[in-house]
Amino acid sequence: MATSRTSSYQPALAWFAALGAAWVFGVVTLGAFTTSIAAGMAFPDWPLSNGSINPDGWLTEIDKFAEHSHRLFGMVMGFLAIGLVSWLHLREERGWLRKLGWAALAIVVVQGLLGGKRVLLDSIAVPGFEMSLGQMLRIPHGILAQVYVCVLFAIAAGLSRPWIEGSVSGDAGISSSSKIRRLAVVSTLLVFVQLIVAAVMRHNNAGLAIPTFPLTPEGGLVPSAWDFRVAIHFTHRVMAAVITVALVWLAVSLWRLPSIGKGFKGAAGLIVALLSAQILLGALSVWTIRGPYYTTAHVIGGVSIFAVVFTVAWWAHRDAIIRRETTPLTA
């Protein structure tokens, strides 16, 4: 029996997309923990682990558990992406949502290949660099994961009842405020740049290049000696200060917006809460000499901030997206 496409609210599809958006945090968490305990090469083969989907020791040895769990969660994420793009293609009328579904699937495929090549190319040296070719692939693998989170959140938002029916209180004010749109976009870009800096810092083992916080070992704000690791670490701290100003400005602007709804007030409060926790976790990562649990939580905090700020920016452009999808093409 043939099915027809529709742009109306479809609860099952919407919840399936929300499941995918939630599941990706499990993948990222396990990936971050794997890196934090240096378990990326717990298994020297791929896509299987020691030639098996149920390798010996993965439930009892922490390094094998972290890496194999990450692989299993990634595999399930792939199935969810295939299911989502198929469902969107069959049932969703809006072309931009179907395209986002294909983009999500493409990213999952690329992520799987990057993750696999990170293992298979680990022994390939790169002249002039301390990292091997496989180790270098950890950086784009980590960055692309952040992009994937945003794609899934964009799909989940577009499929939600409030987006389709315009039933969020204060939505009109958000969409009509050019200031909020600019602030949200700038904040999103700043956080994304910070995540790139963090990935470079993390995978160059520069998390303790400045081993004290908030001051340097010399008691100042600026390091007295410089190399690449110190520079990327210091850039991360400077970006954190800039982002703090931008996110607080965005949150205050949301709170002060006339007729703001509870959902957007909650988003503003969540941004401030996540930002506060993120600063503390960053400090604890240094104070505990990169304790794996604090370091992992710091990575997840960054992704969470990115997801929330991106969603605010995406929602602020909801009216423009709807106008574009309903405007007929002219010759």
C-alpha cells in the first residue's frame, strides 16, 4: 500500500528523530571517555573488535569496554540514521527535511570510515608531526560529531508539533527579533570554533600545557613560554572568556524579550547553567590532572551548550525557513 507525504505533525516520526538526537549523546560520551583514558587502540582491528562483535574482556576491562561500547553505539546510530532517512523520504513532504536526513546519513557513514581509519592507519607516521596519520583522524572525527548533533537537532525541531503548528509561546517574538537572530548565530559560530580548538588541543595532548587554573604557574594570565601546545591551550581559555560574554548576553536578551515564552526562558536559563558547569568542569579537568570523568563531562558539556544554542538559533529562523519552503519558485 502506497503512503503519501505530508508536512503535518507525525508523532511516531517526531519521537524517532528525538531518539536519534538523544542517542548521539551516548556515542559522543563513549567516544570522549575512550579518548580520555587513551583506549582508542584497545582493539587493533576494525570494524570488528579482535575479530568479533563480542570480544573477550570487553565487559571486564575498562579500555576495551569504552572502545567497544563506542563502536556498538555508533553501529546503532547508523541503523537509526538509515531508519530516519527512509522514514523522511517516504512520509515527509518538506524537501529541506529530507535533505537533512540524507546529510545525517552521509555524516554517519563518513564518521564510521574516519573512526575505522583512525585504527587501521594508527601506525602510519607523518613526517614532521608527532601524531600518526590515524591519530590525526581523531580531530576531524571529533569535529564532525558536533556537526552531526546539530543536524539531528534541526531535524527533531522541524518534526516537532510546536514547529509545525507554531504553538510555542513567544515564538513570534523570537523570529521577529533581528538582535536575537544575530546573537544566536554568532554564539553558535563561536561555540563551534571553540569545539574545533578543543579537539585540536585534546588530540595534541595539550590539555595540561598550562597546568594551573585560572592563573599560569608564574601567577599571571599569559604564559611566559610558548610552543604550539601552550598556544592552542591559551586560545581555548581566551575563547572561553569570549563565549561566556556572548552566551550571557544571549541569555539576558532572551529573558528581556517582550512576551517571551516559558520554553525560551528555560533555554536561556539552561544556557547559563550549562555554561557555569562547563567552566567548573574545565577547571576540574586541570586541577585533577585531566581526570577522565571530569574531562569526559567537560566534552559533553561543550556539545550540550552547542546543541542548545544552535537550537535557539534554528528556532529564531523558523519563520524564514517556513516562508522559504512555501514560496513558489519563479522562472
